[in-house]
Amino acid sequence: VQLQAFGGGLVQAGGSLRLSCIASGSTSRINAIGWRRQAPGKQRELVAEFSSGGSPNYRDSVKGRFTISRDNVKNTVYLQMNSLKPEDTAVYYCVAVTSRLYWGQGTQVTVSS
């Protein structure tokens, strides 16, 4: 499975960004797919994902602000991020799970105060 992420950038607090992740390869084997992030000096953390059951899961700090969606025809997963806060600044990674974990390249999201 290959994952290509797009859409990061610099935005002011309160602004919005949309990340896209295009999956290719053995996409039929993907059980779960979503986004994780890593801020400077911190560990990587789950942001939002579609679990193996298909339901979306969000970390508490982004609930109500971020929305994960998918287009199965395009093999693309999106992360709409609204009301961004400086603490959302991080490198965002698209992640897919088959029998192993696949990581896409990160995309930088910077939120200025």
C-alpha cells in the first residue's frame, strides 16, 4: 500500500485546511485508514480514522472541529480541519492498516496565533 498526502500549509488560528490522502496498491487489504500527527518534541498521536468497522473515530481535542471522510471510488481519505488552533500544528501523516501499518509521507500543518 502506498499513501500520498496533500494539503498542508500555513493558516491563522480559526482557519481551515483540508488534507487529502490517496491510497494505491493493495487497497482492498486496508482494514483501517486515517490520520496521525506529530508535533515537535511529542509522540505521534491518532487524529481521526475509519476503524475496521467503518466508523470514524476522533481524538477528543479535535471532535467538532475535524471531519474525516472518504471517497472509495478515488481511494482517497480527507481530513477537513476547521477552527484550527496553534496546538494543531504538527506534521500530519496518512496511515493505513492491513496486516501491518503503512505510513505516507507527512504534510506540515502550521497554525499561527
